Amino acid sequence: MRTITVEEHFITPAFLAGPGKHFMNRFRDSGPAGAVIVDRLTDLGDKRVAEMDAAGIDMQVVSLNAPGVEQAEPDEAVACARESNDWLAEAIKKHPTRFAGFASLATQAPDKAADELERCVRKLGFKGANINGHTRGRYLDDKFFAPILTRAEALDVPIYLHPTAPAKPVLDALYGGFSPAVTAVFSTGAWGWHIETAVHLLRLVLAGVFDRHPKLQICIGHMGEAIPFMLERTNRVLPPQLTKLARPVADYLRQNVHYTFGGFNFTPTFLNLLLEIGVDRIMFSADYPYGSMAEARSFLQHLPVSEADRERIAHGNAERLLRL
């Protein structure tokens, strides 16, 4: 069975010295395990391929690690995004059957970001873009970002909406008052990242983004960032009579969004996603190097689904969406 993972990460020297410095220093300072993560992120060659072989992973669709370039100054973001995309393109050339790419975009400069997306798709063969949450507190439903969404729709490529930390006022209000260590995790991987991404996606729906861009496709990770659990409730209390949208909220979440595992190897959570969304919009991922490829592969193998559905999740849905 072919396996394709679609939320996997890398970093470049320019990112490490610039927009990613603070985030990556957290791992470097956390001891040997953190140093291993940084080392794995910097490798997009033979060592990673060997790890993929050992775990039974055939292809990774790779994106620049959070926080990406979205929180940087515009000029730095434009330069770092282009450098990262060129770096990734060279890695893909060396292993074209093992790696594919999502573009990094300087969302602070939407017209330039749209042009960079087109360059990455048409010239570098990338499969879409990865956007790390808000841009300094500004969300993609803001019409400021319309050039990016318009270009993604025209190119027929998805945007992977990856988590980022909440804006500081939100972080302080909701996640403050604890030790720095608890706040750091509570506001990110334990809760904040996921709720932040769910709210971001719902903003896109409620702002009419998918009415304006009906062919636009968004991917989110972590078994849906808690959206499947709340889907029926949200759909019921936000009917079209209230939202003035063309369709019910659930329609957009089932027709314009794709969902990946992203380190959530939890069977009850998967079953909730499967029952609410359906098998055709679920894609395998491991969240490398934060998640274990071997554990993700074992989880996939033991999912309580038919073999045909396992094949769809393992590779078929990604092949169709990303034209792999």
C-alpha cells in the first residue's frame, strides 16, 4: 500500500537565522530531544528518506515549519519565503518520487504572495501553499488577502491552514496566569493551536469566502482541529437564515475542506471525523519530525475501515487533490 503524508516539515538556514529563530531556539534549549528535532528539520535528503523507508512512508508533502514567515516584517518575509521555496525545490529535484512541496508565502504582501504561489506551482511543481494561521492578528477572511485566495482557486491548488500561536492579546487573556511552561504548551499544542485554527476556518466560512471562491480548497490537520466534534451544533445554530450564506455551514466544511491526521493517532477522534466528514476528505499524515512516522503508519494500518477506504486515506485522496 502506497503511503503519502501531507503535514511534514523542514527548515532552512535563512529561516533558522530569521523568522524561525525564537521558535527553534525553544527546541535547541530543551535538551537532546529538542536538538534531534532541529537536526531532522534541517535534513531533507538521504537521512530523511532512510527514516521514511524504515517507517514505510513512500512520500512526504513538505512545508516550512511554523511559525513560517507570517509574523515577520514584509521584506524579510518575501525574501525568506522565496529562499525556502527554492531550497525545497532543490531537495525535491534530488528525490522527486519521495518529496513534494507546499509553498511558503509572505501573506503580508498579498500580491507578491499570489505571484510566488504561481511561480511555485507552475515553475517548481509545488502542490499548493501552506499558511501558518493569522498574519499578525489578521485572518484570511480579510479581503486584504483576496489576491492569494483568488490565485489559489485559479491554479486549482489547496491551501494548507497550519496552526500558529494566538495573537498576544488572546494568548494573554485566555492562556495566561500559569507558569511560562504551562502557558506555552496550553496556548499551542495542548489546546490553543487547534482552537485558533478552527476559529480561523470558521471565519472563512462565515465571511463568505467559499461563496466568493467556490472552488477553493482548504486543508487542516489534527483530525479537524475539533471542528468535527462541533460540526452539527455549529451547523444548527448558524443556519443560512442567520449567516446569509448560500449554503449551510456544514456544506462548506464537507465540500471545501480536507482533513489530515497530524499526530492525532486516536481512534475515537478518527471515527468522529469519519462519521461527520466521510472517507473521501481524510488524508494520512505524521507531522514529522514532531510525530513518529512509524506510529502513524501503525495507526493507519489498524484503522477500523475497509481496505479500500484505507487505500483512499493512505494515498488515494492526496493523489486526487494534489495530482500526485
